[in-house]
Amino acid sequence: MASVPILGCLVVAPLALWWFATRGRKDKVNPLGLPLPPGPKPYPIIQNLLDVPLHKSWLVYSEWFKIYGDMVYLRVLGRDILVLRDLKTTNDLLEKRSHNYSDRPPLPMLNDHMGWNFAVASMHYGSLWRRHRRLLHDHFNAGVIKKYRPVQISVARILIRNLLESPSEDSDFSDQIRFTFAAIMMKITYGITVKDKDDEYISCAEEALKGLGEAATPGRFLVDIFPIMKWIPSWIPGAGWKRKAEYWANINTKIINEPFEWVKKQINEGCAVPSICSRLIEELPEEGSLEEEKIVRDVCAITYLGGADTTVSVILSFFLAMCLYPEVQKKAQAELDSVLHGRLPEFTDYPFLPYIQAIAKETLRWNPVAPIAFGHVASEADEYNGYYIPKGTFVLGSVWEIMHDPSAYPNPNSYIPERYLNNNNNNKIDPTIRDPSSAVFGYGRRICPGRFFVHESLFIVIVHILAVFDIKPGVDEDGNEVEVKPNYVTTGVLQYPAPFSCRIIPRSTQAEELIRNSDSVG
């Protein structure tokens, strides 16, 4: 009996030949005869199919940049991929020429089979994308996010109480962090109060983003290369991707529909809690179309998902850094003590805490959540620095390289908040130092609309934790501190700190009393 891999090959091989015959030989028009950007030498027929990195691709690209320069070009069965190394090249194309580089690549697995076509981040550039984007901008631009501060403070104080009540060395403290950001986003988006870390919406968001991380990786699933595979039944060997897609699609459907329908029911009963969703529903015209309602439904879902889990990686990186760099923690706490004088922090403290601001920036930079930015597409053929960029090229900016550029960040693998401060002893943020926001939130017209809100959420959580807790490595059976290593795991294009042992201890009896007496506001 033939093995599963052999049967899978028997299914895929004819599809590969068909695809090559119908698409792979369609050479791109290059009227000036310009060279393509450099890259690994392609094989016959399959071209660079075997070169495409599927695990921690940013590290592979880093090695290629050393060989080929600031632009690396691949071609996989007729699909063009261009990876960009530095901020100048990335901005020149994705920012200054955003009219040509704002579309998204066709990703059948992600959009057609898993249902991520509801998300503005993966949506094709056009009028529908602009309508989604406008709604997000209206609710998350720098001028309106202050109205969310009471919820952010309330949940930050719930977090410190939960951490106090957990074991001092809790291997599951990441669940409390995940709960915090899910609770913030559910309250703001839907007016729903998430009760605890076991809430189903938290686990749904985690699973949905795992699927996103995998499916957004170029070449991860064969259906992205051979779209005709969508007709293969899920029971055929080699079609395991289809069963995965069905699983993730069901999760997305739940996230998109259930909280939205709950808000509609609350509105009809006259007891809706004010939220983004309730406001958008109430603003719909009485004779509004199903399309308008779907836009609201989709915008609310991506608002929740966008802030519920990915920000968790940043805060876990912060905990990891505090274990590895205790001197940073002590310096931050000294700054906090000089400003707070025994109270809990507020947003009004922000201007007086430049070192905390620097910690937030360095945490975003040190190990970015998405080391490779979501891909852009060249809508038309282009030329850059004498190289030809074919129409339809899938363009990736390497956030990892930009955030680890030694010319901008000396000793880039080390966690050094001081790099953002002036050297003239006034301890203010130095505006001449590259801000991590220049890359970690995306580029051009596709930049994350929630970036200002993310900054504020990170700030208020970090200051609350450092004000009342010491973060230390865990200890072994003999009471000796265990070695903590900066290891990360990946779900495709997203990365998270690997589990590590960490003690979260009240700084003093006064700090413990402050936590217990804290009131959640909003």
C-alpha cells in the first residue's frame, strides 16, 4: 500500500506541472532589460521553491542579506518575492511609492479557506478596504484614544491584583497577561466584561492568531502556490491543510459573529454597554444594507483580535528582559518612586517618566512580534536602484533587520533602554534615535491603525507592574536562581517568548497594601 507522502506527491505533482505550464512560463515584461534583484540561484522548473524558509524566515533572510545586499529576490513557480533589508529601501518603496505597494498578495489559505478576508490587514487595496480603514481610524487615531484610558487603568489594576494572588513563581503568569489585553479589547470593542483567564474568547483569539501566523507565511501551504488544490477533498492524503483551514475558519466565524450578535441583542433590550460596536451599530441607517452591517461586524472583530493577543508577546518580552537585565528594572523603579511617592500610576505621569518610555520602545524593538512585516504587492512593474521589480511581486520588509541595524542601534541584541535618551544629562527621549514605530507597526498606507492605542496600553501595564513588583528569575529546588534564556517560539510570522521561570514578588508590604486597596476605575 502506498504511503501517505507518496500519495500526496501523486496528487501534487500533476498540479505542479499544470501550474508551471499555465503560469510559471509567463515571463514578466521587462522592456528595458533591467536585471532582477540578486538572490539565491533558482533550480529548473521549481525555481526557488526549496529555498523559501518556513521557520524563523527572518534569520535566514539575515544571512542572505550578507551575501546579496539590501534586496533579495526569489521566484517560486512563477511567483515573485522580494525581501527588503533596511529602512531606507523599505520606506522608498512601501511609503514613498505607496500608490503602487499598498495591495496584499492573494493568499487562498488565509483569506478563502480560513476566512481572514474580513480583516483590513489582509484585505485587497480598494474602496472596501478604505471603508474598513476609515472606521478603524475614527476610533483609534491619536486624538480619540484618551477616552479608553479608564478601561486601560481598570484592567491594569485587575492584573496586578491577579498577579499578587497567584503563586510568586507562576509558570502560567502569561495567562494573566493574555487575560489583561483580551479584557481591555473586549470591553472597549463590545462592552463585554471578561471574567477570568479561562474565558472562551481569550482562547479563541489565541488560536485564531496562531492560524494567522502560519497562513501568512509565504509558501507554508501548497494551496497558495497551486490554488486549484481548493477542489481536493479534505480526506485525500496531502490535504491536511484543508482540515486545518476548516478548524480555523470555525474559530473566526465564532469571533466575528457571537459578540456582535450579543451587542445587537443588548441594544434591542435597551441595556447595551457603550462600546465601539454599539456606537457603530446605532450609527447604521435604519434601512442599512447587509454590506454595511458586515463592515461593522468585521471591523469590530479585527479590533478585538488586533489587540487581544499580539500585544501579549510584547509584555512577555518585557518580563523576560526584566529577568535578564535587573539593572534596568532598578533604574526604572527609582524613576517611578521619584514621581509616584507611594501611589499607583496614572496616564498623567507619562511626561515625567522618560526611562519608562524608553523601556516601552526597547521592548518593541528587541524581539519584535512580527519580525517580517505582512506582505505588500507591486500593483505595477517598477524599477529601483537599477533593478526591475515585476508586477505582482510579493514585497516583504524585514522588521528584524531594521530593528537590529547596528548603525541605528549599537549592540542590537542587547536590551538597552538608555539608547533612546539624550546624552546631555536631561534624561529626555532623544528624537534623533530611530523610533521602533518606524517599522514594527507596518509601512505606508498599511500601517497599523491601532498603534497609538498599543503604545498607551503598553505604558500603563508596564508602569503598574514595575511600581509594585520585583521581577526575578525562578529558583530551583535548592533555592538557586535558574538561568533564563531569551528563547522565542514562532507561529509562522509571529513570535512569542518561550515559557520561562519567573518570580513576581511585591516590592514591599506597602506595595502589597497598595495593590489590595487599588480601585478599578471606569
